[in-house]
Amino acid sequence: MGVTRGFLGRSRAPRDPRLPPGQYDAGTQWPVLTAEPTPALDLDTWSFRVTGSVDREQTWSWDEIHRLAPSTYEGDIHCVTTWSKLGMHFAGVSIDTLLDLAGVRPEATHVLAWSHTQYTTNLPLADVTGGQAWLAWEVDGQPLLREHGGPARLLVPHLYFWKSAKWVAGLQLLDHDEPGFWEVRGYHDRGDPWLEQRYQGD
Amino acid sequence: MDVGPDDDPAGGRVEPGANRPTAWQTATVVGLHDETPSARTFRLSLPSPFIHRAGQHVVVRLRAPDGYTASRSYSVASAPGDGSEIELTVERLAEGEVSSFLHEEVVVGDALEVRGPIGGWFVWDGRSPALLVGGGSGVVPLMAMLRLARAQGRVDQVRMVVSVRDPGALYYADELPGPETTVLYSRHGPPDDPRPVGRIRSEDLAGLTRGGVTPYVCGSSGFADAATDLLVGLGVAPDHIRVERFGPTQ
């Protein structure tokens, strides 16, 4: 397509190599984009479950899940609406740890994450294993705020951030792909920011 | 409450074709006018027409000679029509690379890359009661819904409550007011306004939440949280409220 008349781009400084195509650095801002009211979840009744194609379905309370081996992520996050945040620090537990305790069955190929708000999102199993995904409850040393998905959200930072379900309640292991909330509404099933997989067909 | 993915209440509400891929096209700016000192409406002619649903948005992409691109999403303000033209209202943000360019540089006759329509959740088809609650520039997708209701002769289906800082900050000021709309002023109101100025309050929404109405809330994150908290306080089930929010937290 042609050049936009008069547009040079605001910054001619070298582009940060950490930014995928079409993304901009949001700096200190952290935009909030959700489709539903922000829930206030009670830690006393909060739970996280792993269900579906596993040997042992698991349910953890807030205290129980904090007794598992801690894990952290330092790096970048990318939202499909084109903002990225660079150099973030998240803490929580690795999804590998949770899946190992549940025992993933050989037929499992995908997961469907669901939230306490009934939001869902689908991911290939290969994208939430191998040290690539977390259940995160702390960011930059502070508890994760409600508007950012607190008390705990899924964190899959190598994919667009709608995959990192806020207020996540569990993972269902599936032997097939099952599109989630945004995916049935035109968003991409995988969402790799480096391939600009924003919408179905990208 | 702990619910599984099979309980997703929205699953059955997706329209056929909602996941149809959307292609880029080069639209032509055929009109523009200011809504407020910081908001401008752009009328775009689409070479590949599409009929959007009220509440949907499009992506606008700018391309520099060296291939650099910047894109942002903007809500469609016009009601669904024959698909050949749409209107976008763009708030100028101080640090907004795309919105600043659109305000400062774009004139009638310019070409803009657009893609859409996008979004299958914050949409209203005019066939069921809706309560539209907007803050500031959050009125834009709600205006598409109000215009749809008026075009269909079904203003009985819709009530709108819009909160703005002062009278000069109201978008669509010549068109929006009517018996089905209420404008709230948070800082300065007109001298004859009986409502004390201030942010949205429970009494501003009381009486509008009965009868299975679906609330659509759009605005900044702070406004959206305040409005949804008020609605829940008035007895609306949280999962009946549709929210579109924008803007950062620090």
C-alpha cells in the first residue's frame, strides 16, 4: 500500500529491537482493556484448577499455590491494540509446575484458559510449556492490581496479551483447539506478535 | 464463583461471520469537522464497502516513506448504513502519534489505510433494550448505537447517559440531546442544570436498569470502573454489563 501523505513517524530514533512490528513503547503507562466489569475476588475463596486431559485434576487455594516453587519472568509484553511494555518483572509460578503436578495426558494438544469472569482464551499446549507461561500474582515487586488481572493472571508474554487471561481461574487440557472469547470474535487463534497474527486470517 | 469454560454465556451470541478475516483497504477522507477543540470527526469513503455493527471499531494505519507504520483502533461513530462510508471521531492525545497526525495533517482527499470492522462483543443491533453509559470520548461507539436507534425509529429501546467535564467537551452537541439522553457535567455545568456538578452517581442511573436492559459502558478505566460499580450496586448482574475501556494506569 502507498505511503500516507505527510507521515514521517514521530520518532526517527533507532527503533527498539524489542518492539515487534506495528507496536509502540507505552513507556511507564499500562493501558487497561477489558470487556467486562473488574471483579473483586476474595483470596479466601480464590482457586486455580487444572482439568481435562490430565491424570489428576488439581485445585489449589491461594495459600496452596504460593507454597509451590516460585518462578519469575523478566521481559516484554505486547498488546494487540499496538502498545508494548518493555522490561517488566513478573513473579508467580510456572505453568510447567502446575501441569507436572496434574500429569498431562499424551492426547492433550491445546489448553483453554478460563477466568472468574467467564472470559476464555485458547492456546496450543506447546505455548504454555517449556518455561514460556506463568500464573503471575506480582509485577515489579507489587501485588498485581485488580485492573491488571489481580489477584492472579495467566502470563504468556511471547503471545499477544489477550492470551494472558486476567483473573484466570483454571486451565482445561483439550485434545483439540477450541476458540475462546475473542477468538470466536475474529481474533487470531495463536497471536504471535512477531508475525502480527492479530486477526483471523493473518 | 467458579465457572468452567463451558459456561461462557457469550458463546451463543456470536453472529455468523464474526470471525471473517478483515482486509486492509485504502479509504479516502471525504469530510471532516471538529466536535470539540480536541476531537475531530473524519468521514471515510470505502472502496470495499462493509456494513459494521454499532459499537465496532476499525484500525487506521499510517505508513512512512521508509516503511515504518503506526496503527490505532478508532470506534465508528456513524450508524450502520449502506457500507460505503463510515465516520470516525478521533480524540487528540498529547502523546498520540496517530491522533496528532490525523488532527494536524489530514485533509479532505487524503488516503488512509483502514481495516475492519472489528469487535463482536461491544455491539448492539437495536433489537433489545440498551443503556448506554459513556464518559468523555467513550461516547463515540455509543453514538453509533444511538444513531441506529433513531434511524430505526426505536428510541424506546435506548437510554443514554453521558458524562463530560463541561459543556464544551460534549461530542455531537447539536445531535445528541433528546428525551432519551442525559448529559452529566463533572466540573462545570450550564447555569440552568438542576443537577449539582460531579462525577456519575447512583441516582444518575437509578430507574434506567430495569427490564432486562443491557448496559454498555465506555470510557476511561476509572470511569468504566465507577459506572460498572454503580450498576452492580443497582442490582445489575456483572456478567450482563458490556464494557469497553481505554487509557492507561501509571
